[in-house]
Amino acid sequence: MSGLWHRESLEELVATLEGIRPLLDDDDDAAAGDDGAAALLKDRFLLLTGFSSASDLPAECDKLRRKMALLPRLAESLSARAASRPDDGGGGGDAEEASESDTDAHLATLLVQDKKEEALAVLARIRGAPMVGGDSGATADTTHGDRGAPRIDDENTILDRVGSILPYPRRKKLERMAELCAELGRRDEAEGHYRELLRAYPDQWSYWLGLAEVCARKGGAPSSSESPTVAEHDEEGLERCRSYAKEIAAANEGRKHPLRGPRLILLELASMEIRGTRGTRATSLRDEICGYGDKFCPAASCCFADVRPYLDRLVETAPTPMTDDEESGDAPDDVAPDVTDILDWARGLWTKSQLSIDIGDEASRGEADEPGDRRKTLRTYIFAVQVVYAVAAHYEQSTLPLLERHAPTTEQLAEEWRTSLATLPSASTEGQKEVLPGDDLVLLASLRLEFEAAMQESSPESGSASATAATPYLLRAAALLEEAMDRSPYNPHLKIAAVGVYAELRAARRALSIYRDLGIKQIQLDSCSYLILDVLVEGGLYTDAVKLSSEVLRLHGSTSKDVKEYAFRTLKNGLLAKAKEMVDFQRKGMNTSLQLLRAKALVMDAAPLMLPADMIAGDLAGTRGKAPPAKFGAEKGLRGGDDDATRAEEIARDAEGRFNAPSILHVAARCASVGDAAISDNRDATINDYQILRRARRPAKEEVVAESLRQGHLHGLQVRTALAADAAAPPKKGKVPKLTEEAAYRCRSLSWSAERAREFGRRTAEEATDGGADRALYDACCALCEAVPAVVRGRTDDALSSREAAAVAILEEARDLVRSARASFGSSSSSCAGVEACLLLPRRIAPLCVLLRTIERLFALFGWGKRKRSTRPAAGALADLALTFRDLVSELLKATEGFRSFGGDAEGGESLEKLAERSVGAEAGEDVIRRVVREVASSRETTRDRVDPFLAEMRDHLATFDEKL
């Protein structure tokens, strides 16, 4: 195994050398440009690697390739000895069975050389530990020479044995043989192996999929990553698989819990028959879905999850009828007949399964109406509504008519949920943390209300009042979820749904409180923190965003240390494959985590906007009262003050740590485009599977990477600007100051960084989903920082006047960009402007403010202070930029004022009492609605206390540029 790892390292080394080689082959004269930096880099590289010249690289690469070809053969020879252990003379007579670890290592050396036939031969010689138990309750199959695990006399039996003492399991042997046979096109053998596995484990879904795949392939075609189309299917093989599934299902018919695997594979086979086609009536798939649902929806809550992909396939494949198709009846014109049949079937199911019908008549229910029967009825009702939602969601233009025709109303869903609370046993308050069986009804009702709110917002009839029209629906959804969480406090999906609803209501504080109740910790921080991070920034809770992001960074730091420790232990014990898994998990999963990158950017963004009291307070204690006076950059981050150089040096030192937030400066500097960043998206999307009707938009990985890297570039510019300005010397007697070597280096670094940031911004501008204000302010920051090297370094033969003229041109460009940003922001709708203001403050406004204050101090050093704006062109240009920026900040303050009212208009918004009265419905009572309204109002006030003071401080400082002389 170590030989194979070494081979992987050599592959990376050869790829690196091949990439560097063209750069080293350039002529020395060409490389001598840019103050000889390229020639210096070339010499340093040759000194570091030990090469005498660039011409040595081809020979070294050829040598490494020969070594790469030799290593697998050497590893195969060594691992073969460990995998075939002769009799040790213990008197047993049989050869000792090789351990699982040794055998896996030997197979890995064969497969890396594409020796699949040899790997099959090795697996065939293994007896393997017996397959004990399984879904069928079968015992060990002794007909194949299986024998039990070796006897362990005492601890020395394990300590003296390096590596795993357990023999190779027969189950694993058959799994690998089936996969290899399928890859080699030996279909009959693969089918036999899967059949043997299914006899022992008849409900193992992966085995059924493997069997269906090899049966569907025609002839001896090897398996591929793509599923076969209809033309490639072997009809005889599909029928053989179908018959075997029915045989297994019949043999296990008397079980207390029926097997789902043999019946679910019938849906997969029907789906295979129509895959890749459109225009054929998928009657067989429709019938299989209905049959599966009729049998399992009363017994299994996961029945909908089983049939959901096949519902999608049916809708995508079934033909679209003509508008004059008589078979369509009263269904919308774009709904296929087979899909209509599914909707009618689902409507019939939930209509016959209502707990609320005749619930007051005890005699009508009879003695046979036990809790178990009522639970089955409830499962059927929930399943039917889920099916209607899933199908209706595919028809964007007809979703609402389909829901009105085939699904119960939200009032009916709420009534069924309350009936379930009264007729079914409640969850135990002690012991195991259970959820209530009717919780899914609340989720379905909230999804419907959210969908109708979205319809109101997008309706052209609502116009500017769209946000006001949508608010009652969201309030009812939040109230229903709040009531459900009170009844079922351990259901995570209720809390996740509530976080989403409160996020739409712009109530970040309440969303954070519910998120904390989820108890997300450890590795879940990396996979689930995306639920709340953006909500916190959009709600202005920057300190809480920093706290949560810091938890993500600490998780990655501790995981890195733990992996090193445990990988060392596994290597010491000879478990090489496990050590490789740990190393791959850390290198390919954790080190490249998307949330790690996002957390770094967020910490750097929000550092100057932290409130000390909130940072110290536990949980949300600091955010429940009025916020303490805020001061920009009071704790961390750059602020454009005299101590920025010290803080910048500290940031530069911290950037060397992989899991420190400032390390994003190096990540951004290495990436010229989004594709240059190797990022692993570890976000868990399955926690949102309850969102059947309407999927909440989640930023794509590329969007998150692009924005995080843009922030990394901006923070790099701020650090370099602070350091370059600190190295500046004032002019003496009107003459250009002497340029020190340190100042020249810092200015070159800043100019290079500004060019890289500009180029990255141009490359990601087309794919960006941010508004025009965001892009304009990013370009303004990139332009503004170039004023520092223009003043400090200039040209070798220039005068102060030429440097001042260059600075004026740069400041005018930045002013025009800020003016453009203000125009773009002013065109935003009132319902979105407040959120955009909260986003712009840490991302763009704070960096621009830092850069402007730094240049203000630099100009004062050169005698171009704000009081000389009438006499010095540079001071006047800086004042114009500052006042334009002040007008933009004032617009942001107005937006946050409107953000706090439900209607989006701070002066004309209706009172909370009237809003609560207008939002009361059958889904939730008046008391719960009022409670939600108070929570939203309080959360929005918290946003004001956390955002407005920083904007007001910036506005007041910028206003000093307009003071009378």
C-alpha cells in the first residue's frame, strides 16, 4: 500500500514539473523583465530542487515515470506473499486464511494495473468468513467451505498479529466478484453472485440494483457509468430479473414486516424500460407505482422516498397530450394521462384516509379502530398528499390548479394534524427522543403556504405590495411550525423548516435560536451550517456569524490533528487501507471543504463589525437586549486607523495557518479563476428532502467559491494597502521622497494583487448573481487601492505633481463606480433593499471605507489633507469620492429603516396589530400568530441595532469632507 501511495505522489510531482517546465524554458532575457523577478524565481526553483538547469527536467520526468511503472509490480509481489500464508506448522493442516486487510492490499495492487482477471482469481481462492444472519434470517452457508473466524486465546493473539486478524468476509468477496464480473462483461457470473447475495440478504437494495443492471445489459457488454437506454436493454434479462424478484417476494410473504426491496425493483425495471424515451405511455410504471404505494404506504413512512424518483421519471417520460385530447378531461393541458391517473389515485387515497371524518362519533369507529390502525390511516394520508405535491411541482404553470384539484387545503391539513394529536399516543417525554406521526402534515401545510407566498410575490397583480400580500402566508406557516415544535420538540425537520420560513420573514435572530436548538455539532458543522450562515449575514447578526464560522474553523483544526493521530495508530497496527481512508478524508474532503472556505471569508468580512458584548455573551443573551454602542473595527480587522499596519502584519502572520481565517488571502492569490480552487462541497442536501413542493434556493458551489475568493482578494488588497501606506515617507521641501527597498516591494506587491483582483472580478462577472451595486463596489475597491503605489512609488523620474495627477485619475474612476453602485442600489425593490444593505456592509462597504480612510491618512502625510480640497486636486478628488460614498451609505440607512417594517415602507407600513389580525387563519390561532409577529418585529429591531450604528459612523465620518473650511 505504501508503494501505491508513493506512486500517487510521483504522479502529482510529474504533473507539477511538466507544468513548470515551459516557464523555465523561456530565455533569460525574456525572463529578466519585471525587475528580474522571473529570473530570480527560476534560480530559486533550481536551487530548491537541486537541478543544475531546466534541461534536466525531461530526464528526471522520464526517470520518475519508469519508477511509477515499477512500483505497482513490486507492490504486487510483496502483497502476494502476505495474502497467501502457508501452514505455520501448527498442526491444523490447512493454510491460514489471509486477513481482510492483506487481501485488500493485494487486490489494490492488481486493480491499479488493470489486472481484473487476476483479481478475480485471487477472490475465487478465498474461502471467506460465513454470511451469518442477513435479512432472511439465514445462517452460515457451509456448502462453499466457509469456516469461522480464527480463535482468539488472549490479548497476545491480537498484539502479535500485525494487521487485521479477521478473515475475508464471504459477503464482501461476492460483492467484489460481482462488480468485477460486471466490468469484464461476464454477465452470467455477476448475476449468479448477486443471486447468492440476495438469498442471504433479500432486502439489500444495492444488490437488487446490481442484479437489474447486469440483467439489463445485452450480450457481454461491460458495465459503464451510464444506465442503458431502451434500445440497449435485454428484454429477456429484465424479465428474468422480474421473475426472480417476484419469487423472493413470494417466499417472504409471511414476514411481519414485508420486504420492500423485491417489490421496489419492479419499479426500477419498469423505469428502465422507458428510460431515454418520451412519447410512450408509461402504463407499466404507473401501475407499479400504484401497486407499491397501496401495499407499503400504510406500513412504512419512507414509502414516498422510495417512489419519488420513479414519479419524477414518469412525469419526465410520459407524453404531453394535445390541447384537444379528450382523455385529458378537466386536467391542465400539459399533464399526461398517466400522470393524471396517478393524481386521481392519490386523491382517492387521502380522501378515504381522513382521521377527522366522524371523529366525534365514538361508535362509528368501533373497537377495531386501534392506534395502530389509525397510524396506518395517517401514513396513507400523508403519502397521498406527498405524491400530489411531487407531481404538481413539475408543472410550474399548473402547480396551483393541480393542488386545488387534487390536494387538501392547508386548513384540512391542519385539522388532520390536530386530530392526530387527539387520537394517537403522544411522544414520550422521558427516555428516547421521539417525533409525532403527524408532524409531516405540518411540513406539508407549511410548504403549501410558502408556495402560495411565493406566488403572491411573483404575481404581477400585486405590484409593489407583493411583499405585503405574501407576509400573512409566511406568518401562518411560521405559527403552524411553532405550534408543532411545542408539541414535538425533537423533530429536526420542523426546526429546519422553521429556519427557512423565518429567513424569508427576515427574522434572523429567531432563525438562529431555532438553529441552536437543533444541536448541530462536530462534523455536522461542516455539512449543515450553510442553513444559517447566509441568514445571519442577511439579518445583520455579524457577531453571531463570526462565532459560528469560528466553530467551523475549530472543527477543521481539531479534525486535522485527530486524523494524524489515528492514522498513525492504524499504520502501527498494520491497517493500511484504513489509514489511507483517513488521509483521503482529510486531504480530499476536509482540507478542501466549501464551508471552510466560506467560514474564512465570513470571519474576515465581519471582523470589523463585531460587537464585544455579543461575542462574550453565551448563545443569544447578548442579542436580546439593546445593542451596546458599536464602533467600526473596535476589536478585530482593519479600520483605516493608525494601528492598521500592526493589525495587517498580524493578519499576514496568521495567514500561514491553514485553518486560520486570514489564510484565505493565500487561497485567493493562488486562484486566477473559480476552476483553480479544488473545493469539495460537503453540504448535506438530504436534510431538505422534505421540501417537495418548493425547493429553497441554495447557492451553487461555484457561486460560493467565487464570492469567497473575491472577498479573499479584497482582504489581500486591504492588508497590502495598509502596509504600503505605512512604508511611505513624507516629501521634503516639495521634492519626491526617497523610495526605500521595503516601500518599493510593498507597492509592487499591491499593484500585482490589484491586477489579479481585477482580472478575477472580470472572469467571474458573467456568472455572478449579485446585483450591479456589488460588482461596481468591488471594482471601486480594486481601483482605489492603486492610488497608494501611484503616490508612494510613482515613476523613477516623476515629480509630486505627476503623482498627484495619477492619484486624481484613479479617485475619479472610483467615484464614478460608487456613483454607478448608488444608482443600481436605488433601483432595488424596497423588500430586497434592506437585505442587500446588510450584505453590502461587510462585503463591499467596509473594505471601501478602510481603503478610503487609509488613502486619507496617506494624503495627509503628503500635505493633501481634506482641508485643502479647494486648493489641491488630489484632496478635492478624494472629497468628491467621499461625499459620493456618503450618499450611498445614506441610501443604505434608508433601506434598513424600511427593512424593519413588514410592508417594506417604514412610514406607511400597517401596525403589528392589524397585520396579526389579517394573518389569522384556520391553520393557526390568534395567540400563536401574535407570538410570531412579535418575534419577527423583535428580530428586525435587532438588525437595526447591529447594522445602523456602523453605517451612521461611516456617514458621519464621510460628512467631515463637506465641513466648512
